[in-house]
Amino acid sequence: MDAKELQTHKNAYEMYSLIQQDNYKKQKAIEKFVSSLSIEEKISQIFMINLEKDDKFFPVEWYDRVIKNSDGSESKIKTTLIPAGYIFFGYNVSKNPETIIGFTDSILEKAYSENSIAPFLSIDVEGGFVNRLRGVAGPLPENERVSQCLNTDEAFELYSLYAKQLNNLGFSLNLAPVAEIGTEKNQDFLSGRSYGNLENVKKFCGVNIKAYQTNNVGTVLKHFPGNTNIDPHIGLPKIEMTDDEFLQIKDAFAHLLTYNPDGVLMSHAIVPSYDKAPACLSKFWITDVIRNDLKYDGIVFSDDIFMGALIDNGYSPAVASKMAVEAGINCIMISEKKFGKWMNLLINICEDDPEFLKKIEDSVCKMISFKIRRGLLICEYDKKNDIYTILSPDLNEIINNPNIQKKRFENFSETKNKTLDFYNKYFLTTASDEEKRGLFIN
């Protein structure tokens, strides 16, 4: 190795060391920020819930925030109880894009005005019938059709167009893509939601993740380790999985995790040959496989703990909440509009169990990191003291600016039209009437 090559290696190592040092400082800032939060603020950051209305944020739950006064005394302020994030269902989505923008802005405005941590705003946009922006945004065919009609470059263009629409409407997280391999065991339930075989899942899910996250919309791989033809809304799926099938699933997710999706969403399925607990409450699937085996360090989401798969089979929300945290879940999904009852349950556990509290604090650190990546929080460098500080962004850069809102609506409309043109070019000639109805009717 000559002197020039040695210098190149030295420069590369120094750069790597600087990056590592910088990441360490950022992580320490996040940990310091989390340690400063009250127990209510910490635990609120592990819940994703539903919300009221479709036009303006309507608070339904409050708690007494304790603040320290300048004289050292303490007082309480009635504060809106805001979770880590909200999931939008169909009835939360207005047919008017301008109303959606106003609605998502009003949620952030409420959080910032009360000095609370801004929530992420999530929605299910897979494609086809599973698209809560169907009839509002441009047409997005189901995953199976995408893998049949497009190459990966074309799919990247389509998903980028859709990501821009979500971003302009105010959404920071898409609960997609579906990373399950299509088989006879799940085809009735998943239908066209799967990209198909292992090769297609790896190719098109990777493109999906890259397209959305490039356009500042987070992604969540789902559902690990899979589903059967039993709908978990009404029944408990049990997967008879062979070792070869297990290896295929691991292969798909291991590959896709290299794209650094913001989250992985667990299914409710039980796989008796590996563990007796539903996957979203299973230490084996979450900690042993996702964390330790696949080395994933992002957010692990439960599926909705109010689904029949859990409630009707002995896993009440109280039981499920506790089991989820113990198993390694970082964000608990609840299809209800209140979570204070479950928050208080976890607070009581934390008072007697330091290890349980540590799990929650680790989860909050992951959530704060995600919110920094998506611009909901800022990790600002203080050059004088050589430290980072976690701050809220400038309110007017996100909301309450009519010019910015107008520009977002114009960008949304322009991108929606481009998505329609894309659909007409690549899908229209082979589309069935059922597909067209599914894409264009809200």
C-alpha cells in the first residue's frame, strides 16, 4: 500500500470516527431529553391511537402536568393527553384535501401550543382497496398489480408521487408496505396486498421503502411473521409454519431491513411450532428474532390490541399492554380514542418494576429519534458547549402559514394529477371495472 492509499484510509477512518462521535452526542441528547420527561409523557410516547372528527382536532383526554415555578414550588396545568401518534381511519379523512391539511395542522398546533411532543400522523396506504386516501389522492393499484405491471424504476416513480401527496397532506408515517410472501395459506386474507413471491416482495418492498422515506414519509413493514386466511379482526390466526417457510420469511425481512424502514408491525398470528403467544406479544418473535437475530434497531409496532384476535382469546387490553412492553414492543396500536386507562396501568407497573420502566424509556428514545428524522423535533447542535439539544421546530414553518398551506395544496393537486397520468399510462388498459371502482371511489 503506497502513501496515497494510506492517507485515503486514514482520512476515511477519521471521518468514520467523527460520525460515530457525533451520533454518540445525539444519542446522549435524546437520552437526556427522555429522562427529563414525566412518567405520563414517557408512557404516552408508546401509544398510537385513533382520533375524533375529520376537520379539526378535538381533544378527548387530559392529565395534570406538574411544572416547576421560578420560586421552586410546583403547580399543575391541565394538559391534553397526546400519544406518540395518531392513526387515521376512513372516517377521519375528508374528501376535501384542503380540509385534511387543516386537520393535520390543527393536531400539531395543539401539541406545540401546550409544549407537548408533536405526534406522528399515520395512515394505511398500501394500494387498491386498502388505501384510506382512496378517492382523495391519485389512484394507487394494489401491490400485486404493481409487481405485474411495473419494473422497479417505474414503481419507485409511482410510490414517490404518492409519498409526496401524503407529505403535503401532513402525514409522517405510512403503515406499509406489506412484506408478506403470497401463499395459499394467506391468499384469501391478503388477496392482492402481497407483491407475490419472495423475489417480488424483496424488490418492490425495497422500492416502496426508499420512495416514501426519500420523500419524508416513514414506512412500516408488515405483518411479521405473517398471517393466514383468518381475519385477525374477528379471529386468532394460527400459522402452521415449516422451517423452510420460516427461513423464507426471515430472508425477506432481513433483506428489507437493510433499507432502514422506520418500523416493523407485528401480526396477531400464533405460530405453534415456535411460540404459543400471539406474535405481537411474543418475546421470541420480537426480541429474539427481530432484535437479536435480524439486528433491527427501529420501532416495533403491535397490531391493534383491540382486535378480536386478542380480546376474544384471553388477551384483554390490560393483559396485552403489559405483555407487549415485556416482549419488546415499542409502540402499542389502539383503535380507540382514549388511552389514559392503559397509560395509568403501565405507570403503576413502572413504580414497582425498574426494568419495565427501562424498557419504556428505551422505546421512547427510539420514538424521539424517529420524530427527529421526520422533522417533528429538532436535534440542534450547540457549538459553544459541543452538545446537542432536542427542540420543537418553528411552528410557522409547519403550520399557521396560509402561504405554506396554499403551496402544499397546490403541490398535492399537481402530484395527484401526475399520479392519474401514471395510472392511465401503465394500468388502465388492463384494469378491471372492479379495480377502477376500488381506486376512484372513497
